Amino acid sequence: MDPESVDVTAGLEGFLAFFLLAVALYLLMRNMNARMRRMAYREEQEAKAAQEKADERPASDEPPASDEPPESDGSDSSGPEVGPDLG
């Protein structure tokens, strides 16, 4: 038998395996797409509900908005105190 004349192919089993993988991939992508659409729809509905709830709340419940920063009481709470460098 001449080694150059022998053809090795996947055959019917290889084709079926590849076809089944392609079908599985199609079904998984379709399912993922449906879940992503459903998730986006739910987020939109939750945002609308939160906006409606915020619109229904009277304005007197909210603290007055101020453009000025809060007044300081003299203490510096910007971070830990740094002592002298002892080397």
C-alpha cells in the first residue's frame, strides 16, 4: 500500500459530530439572546417604577439642596496625623 494514495477523512461520524456542535451552539446563542433581552426589559421596568415612585414622593421629604459645602467644625479629618520623621 502506497502511503501517498491513502486518504484519511473524518467521514460521516465527523460530519455528524460537527453538525451537532453547530446545532448546540445555535440553541445556546438563541437562549442567551433571549435572556439578555429579558434582563434589559426588567431593568427598564425597574427604572420606570423607581422613577414613578420618586415622582410620587412629596418634595417636603427631601432635604434642601445647597450648593455650599458643609461648614467645618474646626477639626481636620482629612487623614491620619503625620508625626516627625525619625529617620
